[in-house]
Amino acid sequence: MNRLLRSVIERVVKIGDLAITDPSGIIHHFGDRTGDPVHVWIKTKQAERAIALDPTLHVGEAFMNEEVDFLRGDMLALLKLVYNNSAWSNSQSGRSLDAFRNLFKRFQQLNTEKRSRENVHRHYDLSGELYKLFLDEDMQYSCAYFERPDMTLEEAQAAKKRHIAAKLDLKPGQTVLDIGSGWGGMGLYLARDFGVDVLGVTLSTEQHAVSTERVQSEGLENHVHFELRDYRSLSERFDRIVSVGMFEHVGVNHFKTFFDTAATLLKPDGVMVLHSIGRNAPPLATNAFIRKYIFPGGYVPSLSEVLPHIERAGLMVTDIEILRHHYADTLKVWRERFLLNRERAKAIYDERFCRMWEFYLSGSEAAFRWQDMMVFQIQITKRNDVLPITRDYIYERDHAAPLPLLPESISPRRQRMRKRADQE
């Protein structure tokens, strides 16, 4: 085995049962042989050298290229074993690499409007059939809200939308801007169940096409509109702004622009809710594998980086909620569904893509379950008298079934369906 790789593993893995078969066929054991065994096969000397120099990037690359496989356990089991030890990120080599990457993180996130479109295209304009293999029926591609551990993914995603709607404190007839509107589920829900008018903006042509089709199929053309547009080009003002799972793509260089724009677009008595992946630790550069293969231009912020920009934009934070294991549980379901439908994904793309996606979902779940990743929801206003003075209203509305607030002009067919359901 490569001596540098052996040295790194010996420093990191003190507990657990890790076996590695090297390219020569020799088996090496690490840890104290407790817990579930994990047996990794490194097939080539090239992969062995690369992993020794930078495991955060090259473990995933070697797995993608079929230069690494598992004889016992899987990628999630390996990451759990590593994170339950002192972990690579806490080793001297890991800290040195992190510090080096931190120096260049601003250059990695020069997300101009043109570059933002290119970055979005890389991930969100993949085949819609791929996402249907593992997402819920509403195509929610962000952290769900598991109010109970026995919730299905569909129930938890519905609870997420309801929870965010409660924090928006919506009133019928209000205007809502959805920044990063995805496949349209949030905007459609708000218009359908709360009687508001929604403008959703996205940079994904695939998501825009699906969203527009959904509006037409539900008969909500007069109240929901999705545009293929950068939020920075908007000028009209809104009663409410919501952004779910988009802020991670803004980039640290553009936080000021994001909140300055939000302050311009939000009415004086408006409310904004920002839902984003975050880090429960000091700022750090984006994981090398995620940046290269999954979310180019992406960045997971610490709250210490976000709050100053909110304050400088003249905005006021009225509530912050940290969702800890909710995304780990969401990713667990996504990973299980993806693996169940792996052959169908392979037919859409190929084996290398499937291994990349498996590593992405496993690595993300591990980061939220055993490292410092979390999701935050920040409620923002311009004045301190806009919302009730206690949180009670959030939970009261959160657990109440949404009322059919739509006027008669909106989707009569859907209202008849709701009326029949109520009678039943």
C-alpha cells in the first residue's frame, strides 16, 4: 500500500473495522475491529496515489471510475466509519487542504448571470426522468420537514411547504416572489391553498418547462407565472418573498447583491423566508467533489457570513430555525429510491453517472448526519411590527389543514374536487 495513504488512514481510523485490499491484492486492517466491518478494494495504483493526496476529491472520482469498490459495506458505511473517528477534516493534512481551498473559494464563485445559468444547466437541466426516480411526487428537491419519524417523504415535503407558508403569514390577494422556483411545487401550493399571486423565477430551462406545464394543467394561469429569469433583473415589489434551496448557488461574492435586491423587491410591510443549506461551523470552501461534479459555483454558508449582509441591507431577522437531521433523513430516502431505480437511471445515462450520483447522495447524507451541515430558515422583514410577537401563529397554522382560499375564478374544477373531498 502507498505509504502516505497508510499513514493518513492510521492517523484517522482508530475505532471501527476497516479493511482495504490494495492493487497488489494484499489486505490491510485498520481500527479496533469494532462495529460493522467495511472492506474497500482499491484496484489501481493511480487511484491509491490520488486518494492519498486528496481523499475528499479522489475517493469519489475513483469510485465513479470503478477503481474503487466495496467487498463489504458501502460508501455510506465507509463515511460513517471515517466521520466517527477523528476524521480527515480534523487531521493535519485535511486542515491544510481546507485552508488552501479557502484561499480560492471566492474565485470559484464568480457567479455572474451568464455563469449562474451555466452552473444551473449542469445540474438542474439533467433529464427530468432522473429526478422522478427518487424525488416525491411534487418534485421537491430540498430538505423535507419530518415532524414525526414515521412520516413518508411525500408527507414530510408537504409539511415543509406548510411550515414555510406559516412563516410567510400569507393573506389572500398578496403577491409572492419565489426565487429559485424549481419544478413549481411551492409556488403552485401557495397560490392554490392561500389565494395569493405568485411569480417564480428560475434559470433552469427544464424546470421552467415543467413548472409552466403544471400551471396550465391546474388552471392557475391567472395567479401563478414562472419566468426563465435571473432574480437580479427584477424591479417590481412583492408582499412576500420565498426562496427554497437556491441560496446555496448564490456564492459568497454575491451575498450583498442577493440581500440588497431582496430589500429593494420587498414591500415595507413584507415578509421573506429564506430556506438554505448551511454550516454549523466557521466558513469553509465547498467540498472538492461536489464543486467539480455536482454543484459548480455552489457554496454552503455559515450563519456568520449571512447575517451581516442581511443587516447591512436594512433588513431585520425576526426568526431563525435550524433543521438538523431533517436533510439527512431526506437524503436517506432519496438514496434508497435512487438505488432501487438504479438500472433505470443507468438506461438514461450510464454506469459512471450512477456511481457519481450514488457517491453524491451518500456523501451528502453522511455530511448532514455526522458532520457540521444543517439547514436554516431565516424569516426577514423590514419592520418589527409586521408579524405577531410570539411564534404561536406559526405552529397554529402549521398544524391546521389549509383552507380553500381561492376565489371562484381560480380553477373551479379543483374547487369542486376539494368540496367533494370535504364532504367525504
